[in-house]
Amino acid sequence: MEIYAHRGFSGKYPENTMLAFQKAYDVGVDGIELDVQMTKDGEIVVIHDERIDRTTNGIGYVKDFLYKQLRLFDAGSWFHDCFARQRIPALREVLEWVQNVDKKIMINIELKNNVIDYPHLEEKLLKMIEQFQLEKQVILSSFNIRSMGKVRQLHPTIHIGTLFAGVNESAIQSTKLVNAQAIHGDLSFVLSSEGKEAATQGMKLRVYTVNDAKVVPLLRNAKVSALMTDFPNELMAERCET
Ligand code: G3P
Ligand code: CA
């Protein structure tokens, strides 16, 4: 089973920062999950919320700032004073880092466009992924199924994971509709009959967010191919055990 660091090594470092990504890489993860929003001037940036209030010392919507303004905020002190130098990364910065590290890792980019529909986010993302030649190392996911359909129209093969919260009876149908390769679901979904059916039909199953190693045997039994965790250091130890 593959281990993905959810928002980087977010259990120990401020989520969605370069530090959290580097630390996840250092413990040997197979992949990193991160979230993207878009600034006023169209820069794709790595941050979970539509607003910057929770994870920076600023206030307001990402969409209302220029990228150079966003970079001034401290994206680490909310987690601990010692991380005050962390900034909101631009996605291009992360992709450049992925391109340059020794070990190939996967990057799961979650488009956070289910609340704000960022104009041309899909086109911009695909163009950037192509620029960095990372088509084989990227998974795009979103709760916004229409957006995933748009990605598929724009790119015939890029790996897509449709995202669902809880058990959703239309998950398989929606996933087929957008020709996605995977379903990203929570524990209740992957252990449900829908989850089992998706795996039987050849869809990859990835589960979020698992921080308890005790559930790993259940996940293995449910044919889950990857788990996303805030504590990749702890879950890495479980992945090879039978
Ligand atoms: O991509 C899976 C998971 O990250 C979705 O939930 O809120 O942590 O982005 P959230
Ligand atoms: Ca996410």
C-alpha cells in the first residue's frame, strides 16, 4: 500500500508548506497530497482554505490578493513560532522541487474549486504540469466532478481521482462519467459495498485521512491502493506488514 502525506507531513509541520513537503519526502513517502486555490493575478497557490485566516497571519480570501502580496504572510507561526519563515508556496515552486528531488514521488493536486469556481484553473494546471513534464507523476482530484470532467476533456490520459465525502451511491457512476482512474474516499466509503464494487470494477481506491495504523489491515482487505496521512512517519512502518 502506498503512503501519501496529507498536506505534506502536516501532523508535525505547518500544512501545505515547502517544509512539510520536504519532511514528508525525507521519511520516504510515495506521494504528497496538497490543495490549490488561485490568486487575483491567476497564480495557482498551495493552501487548503479559500481564506488565509486559519493558516497565516493575514485575513481575507486568496482570490483577493496578488501573489506578491500573499507571499508576505507568515504561513507557519499558527502551527508553532519556530515556523515563522514558511510562506504559501506557488504550485510552480512545488513542481520544480518535485522535478529536482532524487526519488520520483507522486503529487496529488486537489483542486479546491468546489466553493469558488476559479476561471481556467484546469487549463492553467495542465499547462504547468506539461511545462514541468510531470504528467506521469501527477494525480488531479476534486470534489467538483464537473471540473474533473473538464480536465478529462482537456487531457485524455492524465490521472484523475474523483473525491467523495462519506458513502455516495453515485460515486462509481460519476467516476465512469468523467473517465477517472481512481476514487478518493474516506474510510466509510472504502469499506462500504460501493467501495468494494469500485475496486472490483478496476478503479483505484485511495483513502483519506488515516492516522491510525490499526485500520491498515482493513484497508488492505478492501484493496485500497494508497492511504493519505498526516503522520507519514508512523504509517510508513505499517505498509509492508502483513
Ligand atoms: O484529498 C483528500 C482530502 O485531502 C480531502 O479533504 O479537506 O483534507 O482537503 P481535505
Ligand atoms: Ca486535500
